[in-house]
Amino acid sequence: MVAELRAQFRSELPARVEALDAEALGDLTAALRDARRRQRESLAKAADDSLKQVPRLVRPLVRKVIGL
């Protein structure tokens, strides 16, 4: 669990986090995973909503350019 958290944060963790028991580490890992999923979904929705301002015929090109 600690290794997964380190990978998600891309850095060392505070000693207090590393000292958490397995259940708490699991909860923290799951919460972080869920928060990142919700963030991805929100960003995708915002990008889709912003594309509604672009003329329909140009949308596929704009999607390709911005990587959607």
C-alpha cells in the first residue's frame, strides 16, 4: 500500500502516513483513487461542455488537437 501511495504522489510520503496501519493506508489509497477518478470525470465533462461552443463540423478536429 505504501508503494502505491508513493507512486500516486510521485514522491516520498510523510513518516506519519507511512506509519499508518494497513486498513488506514487502504482507506487513504482508495480515497485518493476515487478523488482522482472524480477529477478526471469533471475535467472530461468540462471539456465536452466547452466543445459545445465550437461549430459541430469543427469539433472532431478540435477534439483531435486537444487530445480528447
